[in-house]
Amino acid sequence: MRCLVLGASGFIGTHLVASLAGLGHQVIAYGRSFRDKDTNIKYIIGDFSNENRWNEILSGVQVCYHLISTTVPKSSNDDPIADVTGNIIGALQFLEAARKKNVRIVFTSSGGTVYGRINSDSIDENHATDPLCSYGITKLAIEKYLLLYRELHGVRSVVLRIANPYGEGQQPDAIQGAVAVFMGRVLRGHTIDIWGDGSVIRDYIYVQDVVRAIIAASEYGGKVNVFNIGSGAGVSLLELLGMIEQVTSKKADIIFHPSRSFDLPRNVLSIAKAQQELRWTPEMPMIEGLKKTAIWMQKTLNEAV
Amino acid sequence: MRCLVLGASGFIGTHLVASLAGLGHQVIAYGRSFRDKDTNIKYIIGDFSNENRWNEILSGVQVCYHLISTTVPKSSNDDPIADVTGNIIGALQFLEAARKKNVRIVFTSSGGTVYGRINSDSIDENHATDPLCSYGITKLAIEKYLLLYRELHGVRSVVLRIANPYGEGQQPDAIQGAVAVFMGRVLRGHTIDIWGDGSVIRDYIYVQDVVRAIIAASEYGGKVNVFNIGSGAGVSLLELLGMIEQVTSKKADIIFHPSRSFDLPRNVLSIAKAQQELRWTPEMPMIEGLKKTAIWMQKTLNEAV
């Protein structure tokens, strides 16, 4: 099968490209830049917000994985207009080309931001969606446009609202990804800032589990459009740091700060629908996933020295 | 009080400006063009999607009524990118200026399009929102940005999801507004095209009832952000035409066509929340509202000859 991965140089994208190539698919990797290249893969460098070659790029493509975000949650509120322009307009330019082709789309939305303030212990896909950041609003708008293009033009698509992914390849110096940032600081002996008492609960999912969900979604023929993808379990920041200490055999040096009003106490996704419809379930125990991540990160940090 | 009406030359806007001026408020009317001018009102001609004078326009304004749409439901799907640019980016440019002022905002969203396919006889504000047109998606995104700006910057706002308004001033040759279009054709003896059997049920609300809801929303100090505004009752197309025949004393000449897949069978809003929180309720019986509309329209058509 001919697959196109948008955002192929990103954290999840890199893993997805490798998995798809491993399954024998013909992979086109679209991204802003690529470091390591594989001869089996066709690379296209482009700017998603400003791409005018979609007809050519989509030629013969059967499945397209749209993983691109031009913003991250934290800073998206600084410039919502850039967020709308880069992400919604970018997606519409892509969709206008895609609707004339017979291409299936899998879109990675955000389980951590589209729901906003949570009124339930376990969030299912029907939970209210009032995002507390522009990033969540643009993800939601793209979800709605995918549903609309299905209605109007028969474009098949599946939306995955993904929890907090972690694993090998997530950069410790990036501006998002608590696992990588914390682990990077513990491994280098740097202090860790925590706002509040560390009881904030999130849903962390290993990147290979996410990749299997994305591939399962592209093969799904049922009627459901939107799935939560998470571990199904909640882990507090202090528990996460405890596990990081365990897998790195290093002590975390934590500085506690007053809590911030916009940090939601709990966000854990219900994944019952994905388990039932996609016949997918997360497999990696968190401590094992963190071990693998720590081995990779230690190696990367050593090489960087 | 100093009030700014965005979309003041439109159907609802014209009525709102007159009511606010009648209540003794200082009114600034913003729109694309104005025919009849009132010396008590300050008029500003501008293009909402491309306005760079917001700081100046908002100076001293206490309440802003945002009634502008640069698109209509039917044609919004023809160019979703223009819809996003005109409406979402336009609203964000306005909001970025508004958040630095102490201004309350009332935004007219769309009860007829934000919900999409209906799964209930009476739609409350928690119903799923999967719009079947781009117009509904951009309305929804602006709603979400208003909620976000309240959270981030304390901008007070109320969203009104309005059903199908009708009344004096709605143009019979416009591309939306079933009441005015049908009435105009009946009055001129033109045929009326109906897709399906005319059993499609909608919620029609008299424009003065809408104006009272908008003013009530601007005075509201409670915690609810989103209200449905409708008549609370469903009327089929055939019932509507029957009433139009009654008030015009003319026969409707109907041509029936096969039904279209995108015409939803029923859309009637639950208005319990607005009744309770805004202490507002629709007052005009439909047959009376249609009588007033017919008198105005007959006069307008006579003058046009």
C-alpha cells in the first residue's frame, strides 16, 4: 500500500514511518527536514501551512496519516491567528486536494487538550469539548472539517485523540512532553520544577502503542469517527518521577512552586471504544516503556557530549 | 451605555441598533454599508475580515454585539478557507483588541447549524456539535475562542445559538431566510420549490424576540456561557406556507422535488436555559409575527415597483 505520513520527521511520525516500512508498505515521508534517511522511503520536504503541491504529493496515495501541528499547546495561546492559519487553513488546503482522490485519512488530535476542564474521572469521546488552549480549538475544528468532508464528499477518515505519548526519540529539550523533559533533567542531574504538589494526574502512552493504534485506525472499516487513544490509567507527576528515578537509578531533585490555575488536576481517557472497534489495546507496561526510553536517552546524551 | 453593534446593517443588526437607541444607549453601528442613517447613531463602515482600527473603534465601548458572518450556511461549503479567514481570523483580530478593553461581548451563533445531525426531539446546549456545513464549524470555533478568552483574559461573553429568525427587514431575494423568501414569492405569485414532502420541521423566531434575547444576554451576570434562542416550537414547511397563505390571502404555488440528503428532518431548540437564566421568553405568536412581516413586505414590494 502507498502511504503518506505528514509530520514524518516528528516524534510519532518517525516511529510510524519505520513501522509502515517494516510492514512492507511504500512510504512517502513529508516533513520540514530529515536527518537520517532510509533508501526505501521517499522523502518530501515542505511547509504544511503553505503547500501547493498536494495534487502531485497525493498521487496514488491510499492512506494519509496527518500528524502535523505547527504549534504546541503551551505557546498556541500566544498567537491564535498563526495557529488557525497554520493548522486549520493548512488542513483545508490538504483536504481540498484529498477529496478529489480516493485517500483514507487518519488524523492525530489531542486527548489532552480538546476536552478542556474535565467533569468525569474517565473521559469518553462524548465528553464536552471546551479547550483551554488554542491548540485544542484548532484540533477540534480540523476534526469537524474531517466529519464534514466525509458527509459532503465521502472522504473516509478516523480521528485519534491521543493522550501524552512518550518513548524513544522524544527530545528532552523540546517544549512539550513531560516524560522526556523530566527524564532528561534527571539523567543530567538538573533540578525539576513542579507547580503544585505533584498530584496532577495524566495519561501517558508508549509511542509504539500509539503507532499500532494509528495503523489499526487506517484499516478500520466501521462507522465510528473519533477514538480516544491512551493507556486508560492515570499517573501522577510524583509517581512518574518515582518511576523515572527507578529506571535511571538517579534521584530527582524537585523544586516545588505554587500551583497554576490552568493546570487541570486530572486527565485520563476512556479507551473502551478504541478497544472494541479497533481491536487495539495498549500493551507496554509503563515501567518497561520508561526503561526503553531511558536507555535510548542515556545513549543520546552520551553521544551529544 | 456605549454599545458597538458589529453587523449593524444586517437583518438582526438593524433591529438591534434601533432598540438600543430607543433604550437611550449611545450606539456605534459597524457594517459594510448603510442606507438609512439616524443622527443619534455613529456609523462606521468597514470590512470585518480586514479591520485594523479595532483599538480606536472599541474605545470607551462597554458592550459589543458581534452579529457578523461573512458567509451563509448554504454556500459556506464552497470555500471553507474563505469562511475560516473571514470569520475565525476576523473574530480573533477583534478579540485580541477587545481583551485589552473592559468590554462585554454577545455573539450570535447558529442554532440551526452548530448541532448538525439531531439525535433528540428538543436540542439542548449539551447536544453533540458536528456541523454539516463550514458555517457551523466556524461559528463553533468562535464560540470556543470566546470561552478561551474568558479563561485566559477574563473577557466576559455570552453566546446565543439562534434558530431561524424572521420579521420585517428580512430580504425576500436573499440567499437565506425561508420565511422571507417564501413570502416574497407568494406575494409576487411566483412558484415555490420544495425538496421532499414539506414535512421538514424548523424553529422560527420573530426578530424582536431575538433582539430582546440579545439585550438580556448583554445584561446577564450569571455563569452560563451558551444559550439556545428559539421559539421552542417546531413548524413544518407546509405549516409555514399555510400560515403565509393565511396572512397574505394568496395561494402558494408549490413545486415538489425529490428530497435532498442534507436537509435534516427536524431542528427545534430547547430554550429552557435561556428562559431560566436570562429571564427571557419568546412572546410573538408566529401568525402575528408573519402578519407584521407580510405588511412590511407588501409595502416594500409596492415601493420597488
